[in-house]
Amino acid sequence: YPASTSRTPPSALHILEHVFGYPAFRGEQQAIVEHVAAGGDALVLMPTGGGKSLCYQIPALMRDGTAIVVSPLIALMQDQVSALVEAGVRAAFLNSSLDMDAARAVERALWDGELDLLYVAPERLMTPRFLDQLDHLRDTHRLALFAIDEAHCVSQWGHDFRPEYLQLSILPERYPSIPRIALTATADRQTREEIAERLNLTHARRFVSSFDRPNIRYTIVDKDDPRRQLLNFIREECPAQAGIVYCLSRRKVEETAAWLQEQGLNALPYHAGMTQEMRAEHQTRFLREDGLIMVATIAFGMGIDKPDVRFVAHLDLPRSIEGYYQETGRAGRDGLPAQAWMAWGAQDVVQQRRMIDESEASEEFKRLARNRLDVLVGLVEATTCRRQHLLAYFGEESGPCGNCDNCLNPPQTWDATEAARKALSCVYRTGQRYGAGHLIDVLRGELTDKVVERGHQDITTFGIGNELDEKRWRTVFRQLVARELVAVDHERYNALRLTDAARPLLRGEAEFHLRLERERERGKSRSKRR
Ligand code: ADP
Ligand code: ZN
């Protein structure tokens, strides 16, 4: 893009057309671009594939000087920069993949004002050497803006926490007049507030796009004979289509891929234990060939831009709702109908809980991981619209979608109103200070050490719930959390407290229904126990 010497800067639309080759903006892109180009701060929440990059790339070209883009992923930086350079934009990156000479050359270009955009890793940005350079740019009025990509990395509660991101609050202190735009595709309400706070963007204008992917049909089935169920799903719903099958372990990836091949399907494995060449080859084949099925761990998918993936299947529970959303979001990027299919069983939850318990992480982190898992289980056990659940997680209200299994085939339910009321009143009577485990002990009248120690055998809710077993109670509590009738206090040992939304149920003005497990399943687990 020729550096403009004229006084009037090129318009956003002009740049969109002539540099990037697109005829029109998408969604809120134009509003964001104009806001930032005019010097405003912005916090942008937009799903993956929504088009976040242009939101800072175009203002970077509209404003004088160089835009600094903070990005945590070396691979993504390289992709972005190559694409920009190809489009004629003067872009470069600075990260640990460059040797000393290459890094010096980039620094010189920056100093000489030869860059429109510079992508930089956060730890590099914070070095005194780099900050000196930024000071020089500021003093010569050649700092266009700061873009902070993957802004959720600043959140300690998130799964991608990067401590260097915390230091980015230095930017508004040191460069108060330079506009900042923070962008992320994964942020529940809590994380959103945390981003705004930690990056000093509470005053920034927020642009929240819908996270809905209406062309994706969500289906979650009980695990029975998972491989066979997967095969039936593929044969009946998406024969000869490109898809991704996610498994938790490398071994299961290998076995599932081999088994699908035996069944005559065109499937390949992908996981971090394979050689670099093998992975690259399988990825290229997935992108180029029609109707290939990639059986993979979550190592696969980041930054893969294949628009016509027709299905994403999960043979194991993802780790969180965000994970599920990101992974299923790789289906149907072209906007045509696509499917997100998952088989899950209670055993998966047990397994993941054990993995959390046995991990080396801090207690605090484990608590969060357990909570994330519970919220996800809330989704798989839901009896109402899956999409509503998913969107509610991102703080978005919506009606039933008509394009998920629960909308299309409403499940059988049992009336858990009475149980839920007992649970809520137990939360209340014990002072809203305990987690589900202890509350269930109280409800079931278990004289555990903790119950006796706190004197909970003497409160009115002690022993009023022994008609349900522990597993059923777990379901009740999980759904109370999932539907936000109770809130979890992460900082106090996952203690539960009532929310305003619990009132109608406590007053007898609302009902509470839970999915009925299929008799076959329950019969099976009973006979196993014997
Ligand atoms: P995100 O960072 O939000 O995941 P990207 O910025 O990588 O999304 O954009 C996703 C894809 O959409 C890219 O291929 C990009 O070129 C394309 N895209 C973005 N904005 C537009 C637009 N206004 N018109 C057409 N394609 C667009
Ligand atoms: Zn629905």
C-alpha cells in the first residue's frame, strides 16, 4: 500500500477494497474501525472467524505512524504478517523466532518509520530496549495505536493466562494519548470485566458481537457404543464430508482413526506425538482433499482456516464450554449447514475430575478447572435449547433455536422442583458458605466430620433429601449452577450462594425439570455395581 503523502487519510472502505480486496465490512467492523481510527479505545469481543484482524489493521493504515500489535502466538504472528506483506502492507514481527540480525533489521525499520504494523510478543514489548524505541516513536508522533490480540490472556481465571499480559497496563500510563484496542474471542462475563480492569479499559467502548453460529446444529448423545454411534452419525448425517473428530488421548486418536479406516472411511490421525513432517502432511491433505476426516487431539485446529468442515465430533468431553465452542466453531465457517456432535458419559466426567485432582496445579487452579467442568456438564445434561445455554455462557440472551437436538427432539424429563427447592434452602440455611459436596451430605443426612463440626445435623434441612442418591443431587446442583440460580464463589472453595434468579423457585412460582437418564443406562450402571 503506497504511503500516503496527501493530507486527507484514505477512508476505511477504500482500504478495505483496495488493500484487502473485500467489498463490504462485516458486522461491527466498520464501527470499530472508525472508532479506533478516530483515536478511541475499544474492547472487542468477536467469535473466531468474525474478522477481528481488520478491526486494527485498517485503523493502523488510516493513522500516521506504526501500529504495535501484541500477540501471544508466534505461528499466528507469522501468518498474519505474511498475508499483510502479500497485500502490500509494510508489516513485520519481533519474537524469539528471529535471530539477532533479523531482529535488528526490524528494529531499524521501526525506528526509520518504515512499518505500518509491527507484531510483537508481550515479553519483547516489555523490554527496556523496546520501550525506548516506543518512546522515540511517541516523541516523533509516529505511534499509530496499540492492538492487544487474544486479550483474555490477561485473565488469571482463563486457561491461556500469560503473566506478561498483566504488564500491558504500562501502556496507558506511558502512552496515554495513543488509542488501544483489545480483542478476544473467548470471554465469559467474568473474564470480560477482568480484561477491562487489568488493561485499564473500563472506559473503552465495548463492541460485543453475537457468538451465535446459527448454521451449526448441536447434538449431544449419551455414550453407549461410541465408535459405532460415531460411524452411524457420519454415515447418516454427513457421508463423504470433511470433518474433525476430537479425542482426549493420543492413543485414542490413533485407534479411532485406524478403526474408521477399516470401516472404509477416509480418516487420518493428528496429535502432538507424531513427527512434524507427518503432522504437516496430514494437515495439508485435510486442507486440500475433499471429504477427509481428521481424528485429532486439540493440538489440531488452531489457526486452520478450512471453510467447508461439515462436522466436528467429540468422543470425549472437552475441558470447558469455551473449548467446546472453539472446537465446534471450526465447523461450517462457510455459513452452510454443519453439525456439532458429541457422545458423552458420566465416566468422562469422573475421568476428567480425576485428571484435575491428580494434576500438579495449584488448589486454586484445580477449583477453577472443576468449576469449568461443572458448567460444561450443565450443558450436556441440559433439557432445553443447547444454543441458549451456550450463548448464555457468553452473556447473550436468545430464544430456543429450533436447530439443536433438544429443540428438535425434546428429551424426557423429571420434575426436580421439590429437590431444587430443598437444595436452595440448604444453601441458605448453612449460610451460603459451602460447596455442593458438603451440602449433599447435609441433605442426605450424612454424619460426616464436617457436618458434626459445624453442627449441621441440627438444622432443618438435615436429612430432608435422602430420597435421591448422591449422583442425582450432583445433577441438581450442577443444573442450579448452569441455570444461574446459584453462583459459585471461586475464591471461597467453590462455595455456593443464591442469586436473584432463585427467588421464583423458592416462592413456588417456577418449576425445575431435569433430563431423565434413559432406563437402559441406569439399568446398566446398576448391574455393574452388583
Ligand atoms: P478472527 O481473528 O476474528 O478469528 P480473522 O480476522 O482472521 O478473524 O478473519 C477471518 C476471515 O474472514 C479471514 O479469512 C478474513 O480475511 C475474512 N474477513 C474478515 N473480514 C472480512 C470482510 N469484511 N469481508 C470478507 N471477508 C472478511
Ligand atoms: Zn435449540
